[in-house]
Amino acid sequence: MTLKPIPQDPRGPRAFFGRRAGKKLHKGQQALFETLLPALSLDISVPVDPRAVFPDAQRIHLEIGYGGGEHLARMARENPEDGFIGCEVFAGGIGKLLETIDIEGIENIRLFSDDVIKLLAVMPAASVDCLYVLYPDPWPKPRHHKRRLIQFPVLAEFARVLKPGGTFRFATDIEDYANWTLAHILKAPGFTWPPCAPGTWHTPYPGWQATRYEIKARRQGRDTSFYLEFKRTDPQD
């Protein structure tokens, strides 16, 4: 994998998401937006400490851009002792996850439906064990690269909220974005890429199940993915 130089925008990162709405929500999803979503939504008008949100949780997970919520819901089902926070701005994805939570009675998920930077800003340091960015919008045109989520200021916030030894997982089927992410991580304080055999970054994470997006990508001929895993270094090391 060839690392490429990173053009930096001195004004910092831009909003990394595009549209918020697509097809109109059906009646059931709209009802959940009005009833269930307020009950699960985090209030950033005050500091948000995940340890207070999930006082009995063994670990805290944060997924940014969860899409339809397949990965988030599965992880929450499989790890009922942990707490999960999902960030997504696209109404269709939020609606799908709300339906799953409602039907299955999942109780260990809380949601944030705005720019994740706003949430990170009110979270305390070292409050998250695992952070996931799975198949984010690649913003493929060079003039849009400033809107990619992986930027140095954002990685600084990731490093701040992750506990020492915590895990940051990034998956994409776009090689240029994998290169971009690696180049940023290797220059960003607070992270390390553990040694691994060449090519193992194409091997899915243990227990991985393909998301709806990944299945669609395979149908469209994008049959190679990158499953990168980074560790938060201990500031005392």
C-alpha cells in the first residue's frame, strides 16, 4: 500500500457528511422519530460522560456514521454488558436502526443525530474503549478531500476520548481513503498501527458480518476492502 502526501487545509476540517435526508420516512419510522429517538438521544447542552450514560457498562463503544445500524445493533446484541453510542445524520439510516432497536428491545444503545464533532467536544478524556468508522463517505474528488472525516483535528479528538490501549477501527473499500487514513495515523500523535503481516488488512475483523453497504459494493464489483485497526498509545509510554 503506497502512502501519499496529504494536502492540508489550514482552515481545518469541514462537515464530513452530505445530505441528511433521502426517501421520505414511512409512517412507522416517523413515529419512532417522534417517540423513541428523543428517549435515546444524547443531550450535548451538558457534558456527556458515557460512564454516566451507561453506569454499569464494562466497555464503551462509539460508532460514527453507522448507516443502517447493522454493525451497531449486532454488537449491542452480542455484548449486552457494554454500552454503545451511535452517531448518524442520515434520516433513513437512523430510521432503520430505530426500527431494529424497537423490534428487538435493545437497551444498550444511545444515539446522536448531528455532527459528531459536537459530541466529541463535550465528552471527557479517556471515556471510550472502542471507536468505529466503517465505510465512511470517501469524498473521492480531490477538491472534496477536506470533507473526509479523517483529518488531524478529528484524530486528535479520537485520541483524547479513547482510553490508553483503546481500539480505533476504520474500514473502507476505497484504496485511496485507506492510504489517506494510514498516512494521517502515522503522523498523528496518540496512535500506533500494530505490526501485521502484509495483506492482513484485507481480512475482516473477528466476528465481522458484512453491512448492507458492503454487500452492495460487492455487487457493484468493489470486491476488496481494507480493515484497519489502530491502538491508542499510553501517554506515559
